[in-house]
Amino acid sequence: MTSSGPRGQRRPDGRRGPSRLERRQRTRQRAAARRRRAFVLGLLLVAMLVVGVDFARGAIMTADRQDVRAHAGKQKAPSSPASSSPSPSPSPSPSASPSPSGKPKVPYRGSGTFVTAKGQSDVLGRGGTLMRYRVKVEQGSGQDAGEFAAYVDATLGHSRSWTAGGDVRFQRTVAGPYDFTVFLATPATTDRLCAPLPTSGYTSCRQGNNVVANLARWLLGVKHWDADLDTYRQYVINHEVGHRLGHRHETCSGRGDPAPVMQQQTLKLAGCTGNAWPYVGGKLHHGPPGSYS
């Protein structure tokens, strides 16, 4: 078909302006352009939301690192290992010296070397695979290896912990073969032990056979937590050991429900209530799968 000239020129059929086909083509082109603009704007909005979430999480972690460093002062790691003998009656909550603000002093960086808790525990649980573990506490953390080991033993041996299902048992050891190690480490050392996972001096982790409790979380907890600090500590141990057992992240099962222990409760409760235990009411408590492991 012969194309019309510029608008207002006469076409071969004697009429002026673009033909009906040309008008339809132009209409389709304008509609396609509008769809492209809408698609690009949608992508930009999604990108802004993602960046906003990451920025908020980063802001929380940055504020926490600043808070830890503010309370750390100029602390030096001890030159010789601290005693790791378990206390005859271990405190249920390993303590730390308070700062003038009332918060415990949390060294951001320790020596990078560890004291291993002495002795071994009884076998925890009554059936299933026996998994043996060691407990190590970083020198310069201000924490006692024996006290921390007693806390880990009591948590893993609890009637609502992983042993409740009858398919796994635990035993702490100091020598011989072991399946994983539970560390209590300063934020900087946690980042090293957890790499390449992005713990950012804030979260705890499981990396390979390392179960790492971040000292800052152990002493300070998290601001949105709705239970006591002991419950949060039990959650950290059960959550990270759960990863060692092969469990993946889960999400809140329903507003007002206890959070599944594999929910990332350190980051948010998302409508659930803080919960330390895999078994609730005698049953393994699950939630929908999380976005990543």
C-alpha cells in the first residue's frame, strides 16, 4: 500500500491525513510504549522495596555493631587461657560485667582462640542417632567455658528439644570423634567462622560442623524479643543445632502462634511469639518453608 505523505497532504485515494491502517499502527505503537513505561516503573518500585528492606536490616545490624563497640571499651584479650572447669552449680545464665548504661560489656573482637569445656555430659535423649559435640568459648569474651557448656547441655537435653522426637541423642565430649562444635564467639570472630554467610557482626550461624552463638546476641538478645533472655539463648542453640540436623528455615505459622524454632526469630517474630523449642505440646512444631536455608 502506498504511504500517505505528511499530515494534511492528499493521499492517492483523494483524502487527506493518515490512512485507517496507519492510525491503527500508531495507536498500537503508543499502547506498546505505555506498557513498556509501566513495566519499567514496576521494576523500579520492586527494586526500591528490596533495597529498602536490605537497608533497614543493614541499619539494624550497623546500630547493633555501634552499640557493641560503644560498650566494649579498650579491652585486651588475656594472654593465657582462662579456666574452663565447669562450676559445681553452673549459673543458668552466663554473666558479664555491666557497663555504666546497665548493659553488659560486649567485646566486639576477642583473641580468635578458644578454650574447650572440660569433661563430657551424660547421653541426652533415649533413642536414635548419637551425635557428639564439643563446646568452645573464645578467649577475651569474658565468658566461662564450663558455664556455657552446662547451658548447652541443659538446652539440648530438655524434654522439648530435638531429642523429644526419639530420633537423635546428644553427648558433649572433649576428645575423640565429634559431629559438631558449639562456639561462643565475639561478633568479629563469628563473622570469620560463619563466612561466607553474611552474619555482619549481628547474627549467629551454622556453617558446616560449626554451630556459632554470637556473643552480642547471647548477652544483649534482640530488641523485638517478647520473652526473657534465657528463652532467647535456648532458641539460638536449638535453631543453629537444628540446621546441623538438616532443618531449613521456616516462617511464622500464624499470628499469635509460637514461632517455629527454625524461624529466623533474631530478625523478626512476624506476628508469632518467641519460642525456643522444636516440640510444642508434644509435637514437632512446623511453619511454612522460609525463602532460603
